[in-house]
Amino acid sequence: MEMQYPSRSEIGEILKKSKRIAVVGLSDNPERTSYMVSKAMQDAGYEIIPVNPTADEILGVKAVSSLKEIEGHIDIVNVFRRSEHLPGVAKEFAEIDADVFWAQLGLENEEAYQFLKEKGYTVIMDRCIKVEHALTR
């Protein structure tokens, strides 16, 4: 089955109305893409919630070990974990109050996509949130 993602203008709308982004696999190493992208989004005014069981704090924010530990609503879950981990993250995503499942550039998984679409979620894969934010401002 072909995976259909929101158009660039729809992505722009999503980013305009979103405030809180939980980042799964956010590294505390400033050299890593996940850190650089999340820092750029934080600098652009988004609240970044690091999801990393091995870190205490990233970008000045206390890290949580799983999505389920986050209190309150999450607009976007941005995932920086290898494609084979996406179905597991998708299952956890479905158990929390979040709107958009976003897998970073280079990441796609059909099983995760099907699972989330059947539940009616917005799914974006293989796109860089920082690039999309820059393109749709």
C-alpha cells in the first residue's frame, strides 16, 4: 500500500498550530542531527520534550524515559530512531494524547504507518521537521 502523507501546505498548518513536540531518541550530543534539529525548533519557539531513557536533561529540559511519562497534550511526536523501531514507538504513541506522528528524514515503516492510519492519526515520515518549518514559515 502506498503511504500518503500530508501536503507541504498541510504540514505548514500543523506546524503553525503546534506548540509541544516530544522528541523520541533525542541525543544529548550537540553533534547529532536530533540535537541540532530539536535545538532549532526550540529556538523557533516550540516546547521540546526530550524522550531518552539514558539522559537526565537535554537542551535545558528534563528528559523522560518514555512518552507515557509526559503530562498533558503533545502536538507532535518527532521520532529519531531507526525505522525498525517505529512500530514500537507507534504503539506507545497510540496510548497517549498526541496528534501527529512524525518520523524524521530517512525513516519510514509501513507497519507503523498502517497501524496509526487505521486509528485515524496524522502520520508524516521521511521528512525533516526543521526543513519543513523553514519552508512553510
